[in-house]
Amino acid sequence: MPGFNTLRVPKKYQDGSLAFLCRERQSFDSRLRCSRSYISHSSLVLFVFPFVYQSTCCFLQSPRPQIFNMKFSSSVVAAAALTGASAHTIMTNLVSNGVVNGVGVGIRVPSYDGPITDVSTSDIACNGGPNPTTPSNVVIDVKAGSTVQTYWRHTLTSTSSDVIDSSHKGPVMAYMKKVTDAKTDTGIGGGWFKISQDGYDSSSKLWAVDKLISNGGVQSITIPSCIANGQYLLRGEIIALHAASSTNGAQFYMECAQINVTGGTGSVSPATVSLPGAYKSTDPGILFNLYVSPISYTIPGPSVFSCSGGGGVTTPPATTPTTPATTAPPPQQTSTTPPTTGTGSPLYGQCGGTGWTGPTTCASGTCKATNEWYSQCLP
């Protein structure tokens, strides 16, 4: 197989034609050959079709193929956004005391697996809005000092082999918030403290999402031993950075589990932050170009709380509503925006959808609705 930077591509397709893209594991005839290794070399899905679950870079055999030097460019970065809805993820289960609780047991799982992209909205706390969540009447017992696991899956029915698309690289984190009633507290406002995080490992060149996929979607979280007993929200979070080079391009996936902590010493009170409030759209770990080397990445949000000291910046707590997140489906979006030039979302960037607060016009291309939650600038 040729190296990634010297793919043999027929001249007529050197414009990056979509003819080179194919579905993973698809059968090909003798004129079409694919290699998943190109994806691992590029850490990027190139010129992908909308709705493709996992794509591979392909090349066609030709009597007179020419060497095509594939350079990274802003258009390639924008193309990564096209992995779309097929690459989303949900935190589905919580494992505590060796018990694997069922899908949605003690977790407010959404009916749709889409991301939150605006960090200033209340949906950044425990999801909702464009991804209506289902309340749970279960609070799961958790021992302070123990390690629990959360399961991440592409959909509510996916297995451990279908976690999130590998192009969605980024950090994996966990937060907690002490509440009076974990079944009804929305999580919006102050009281949050971070208890774990993993970003980019420069020695292995692996992102936390890479490790999560390799681990079958299992996120291990240690509950601090020094916190007070009582009910908490446990918030798992993934930030996908494949389209984060533009404002509101980073994709946030989060769910809140409802837990009751026992055996804590209560000897340390964590410093806390507010959600929304802990993140800004311009934070270096949120507005970030994934495709620039060498990679230098700062995980956004507060520092990790530790019983031995450290753990965030205290912010004034906001009033927390006690009404559970709505389960009503969002309204259908069917309109599209005419082609525009100048300001607006870049080609292949998001330009609309329920809950979207970013640009609704396209600097290049046409804004087309793929579903009620997501519209995209397409050629």
C-alpha cells in the first residue's frame, strides 16, 4: 500500500471528488481498493458523504495514475464536520458496586444522540434542548472512594463495538454536583466540580476518545473519598474536536447520572463552578484546530478536584430549577437558506437546527437541513 501522502489517484479525481469515498466494510469490485490505514494516518475523514457512519480513504486503479500529494487544508478541516449524526454518542449505563444498571436506569438518556454546541445554554449541564431527555426515578448507590464505570454508545441499542466515530477525537471528563434530590434537580447553575479528565497523550499520540473506543466505551471514574455523603449528579462528558476550528464547532456530549454517595468523610468541600459558565466558546480547548501538528492541547474547565488539595474555581451558585428536563420532541425544521458568500458558516459547517444559535447563512454553499436538529453548508 502507498503511504498516506503519496496515494496513487487518477488525475480526473485529484479534485477530491466524492467518488473516492466509500462505506467501511463495503464490498468493492476489482477496480476499487480501500485501506482503513489511511484514516489512522490522517486522523481525519476526508471529503465524506453526509450520513456515512465510518469512512475510509479510497483510491481507484487507473491505467495512468498520477501521484497525488494530499495536503491538509481548511477545506479538509471543514469536511470533517460531515461525519454528522452517524458519529454521535450517548452515556447509556452506570456500573456501581459491580452491578451493571440497565440503559437509562439512573441516567437521563436523550431520545436523540446529537451534541450540544453552544456552551452558553443551559443544555450544557445535563443535555436536553435539541436532545430531549427522559427522566429516571432511580438513584444509584455509590461508595465514596470507589471506581464506577459509565458506558458510552453510539445509540441506546449499540454495542461496545459502536461507541463513537474515531474522527471525533477529544477529551473525556467527569463532574459531580451535590443536590437535594437527584431525580428532579436539572443540574443547571453552580455547584459543579471536576473529578476526572483525560485529553491528549503526546507520548502515545492518543486522544482520550481513542482510548475510550479501545476500551469498548467504558469510562472509569473514581469517586472522591473525602466528599460529603448524600445525593449527587454525576456528569460524564466528551468533547469532539473534529470541527472545533470554528466558533461553536466543538461538539459536547454529556449525560447526568443520579447517585447517592455513602461512606464519604466530608473532610473537604470542593470549589465549584457553574454550568453554563465554566466554558467559553473561545477557550483554547474548545476553539481548537485538531489538524495542526505538533498537537498542544489544554483541557477546558476547572482543574480536577483532589482530596489532597486543588480542584477548580469557586463561582457564585445560580438558582437551580427543580423541574425535570422536558421530554417533548423539538419542532420540525424544514427550511433551507439560499447560497450566500461572505460571512456565515464555512463550507460543511453547521448553519441551523433546533437550538442552534450560530450563523444561519453560509459563507460558501447552501444551508441544507439534514434533520430537525442539524443543518449544514453544502456545495
